[in-house]
Amino acid sequence: MEFELTIEDLTPEGVGVARSNGVVFFVRGLVTVGDKVLAEVTRQKKSVTEANLISLLTPSPHRTEPRCKHYGKCGGCQLQHADYELQLQWKSRFVLQAMRRIAKVPLGQVEIVHADKAYEYRAKAHFAFVTTEEGLSIGYFDASNNWFAIQECPILEPHVLSCAFEVSKILSAHSLKSHFDGGLGTLRHLQVRVSKATAQVQVLITLTEPPHSLDSLANEILQSGVDSLAFHINRSKRRTVVGDGPTWVYGEKSVVERLLGARYLLSPCRSFKLIPRKPKSYSQLLSTTWSQARVM
């Protein structure tokens, strides 16, 4: 059964919300607020109906062209097809709803703090290895848990991706293969971090077993421009990056990051996310109170 619907809102996962004759529809596909779409019902429940996008009848004025060629397949980004102002409004509504429904803290207003860059801002990423016909490749798992190779990722700082490709090339030259190809290889994940304060490059490689000639392999990767390198053993059946196995570190034990005058030493297995902002903006965020919440 097909319906013509107008998208009124988005869920936290980016699914479109529409209403017709008292029925709430959740529409999956690349939709945004203001789109008029043709959707096909896939599942009906008592209070809601699930549907898939068939075609876009009238585009929303908020719609924009995604920059990433993998958008729609990769599950990492949900709103590249919506302009940045709408993305900020969506985030503020999500925070208000979460605080009200989960934390039971009603907030009257959310002040939106704009990011300095909508693209090329992420300084850390992790990739999964898979062996293809062309050799060892890096990529992501999509929303259906299927791996795909990547050629670009516009939200990453360019040096993060170029470093990842170079390290993958070195590992392939040493005949290392992916563990995700039926468990025949040892390579699991590759994580790359570039410090915004010092431009130091840190690489974490996770494996099920340590490779032969570990020292010579490490020296070759360090010579490619990597400052801090770690090999970490993770034999978990899950696809988590860091497990409970041993870690060998080469080069610098940590890289330096700075925020509001504080100096942070980041080891390869530690999580730390720094969104590019001017120092004044971070001061504003750190002085947040319940009555004046801010969202990035």
C-alpha cells in the first residue's frame, strides 16, 4: 500500500516522521523535514506504521546535496542531505526530548553553538580491514552490518584518511590479511588519530595474533610519518576495536592534545573526541547550567 506523505520531523536515527488521517508513519530513506514523498508501507502496528521511501515528489527547501559518495550506504552520517541549520534544530529537539523523557529534567530552551566546520573536522577514525580482489582494503560496516571499501570520508581531516591508506598499503605488502574474511587472517581494525594541537599522528592496529617481524613492520610504519604506533591483540568475537589483550607501543607512547590551557596525553587505546571550536566557545560550553543548555 502506498501513501503520499509530508515529512514533519525526524527521529534520532534520521527516520522521517509523517502523519495522515491520525496515523503516524515512520519513513525510512533519505528524507528530511518538508519533503513530500511517496512511501510504501512495510509494517503496520496498532499506533504506528513503518514505510520505505519510494520516490521524492516535492523536495524540502532544507534539502541539500550530500558531499560523500558513500552517503546512504554508510551508516555513519544521517543528515548530510539536510542543510546545517536544520541539523542544528534537529539536534536541539533531540536533546530537549532526551532530557525530558530520560533524565526527567525539563529544559525550556537550548542555545545552539555552531561548529566552525561542517566537514573535515574529525581527527580520529577507525576502520575495519577486509581482503578484496585488489588486496587488503579498509572500510566501514553499513547499517546492515555489511562491510564496504571506502574511497573518501569528507567529515575526516584529509591527513587521517591518507595515513590510513598508507598504513594499509604497508600491511598488505607484508601479506597480512583480514580476520573478517572468515577468520583466515589476523587484522581487525585500524585507528588513526591526528592531534589538532601538534599534528602528531597516532595509529592503532588491532589483530588476533601478533605478526611476524613485529619490530621491522613497526619501524616501516613509523618511517611513513607515524609518531605513535600500537599493536593490540583483540580476540573478541564481537567487532569492538579494543579488547583485553596485550599492547605493544612503538615511537611515542602518547600524543599531545590541548584544551583551554590543559595538556592531555592520549595513549593509543584511549578515547578522546575534540570538536574544532574557538577557545571562547569551549569556555561557554563548560559553564553550561541546567537552565541554559548548549548543543554542538
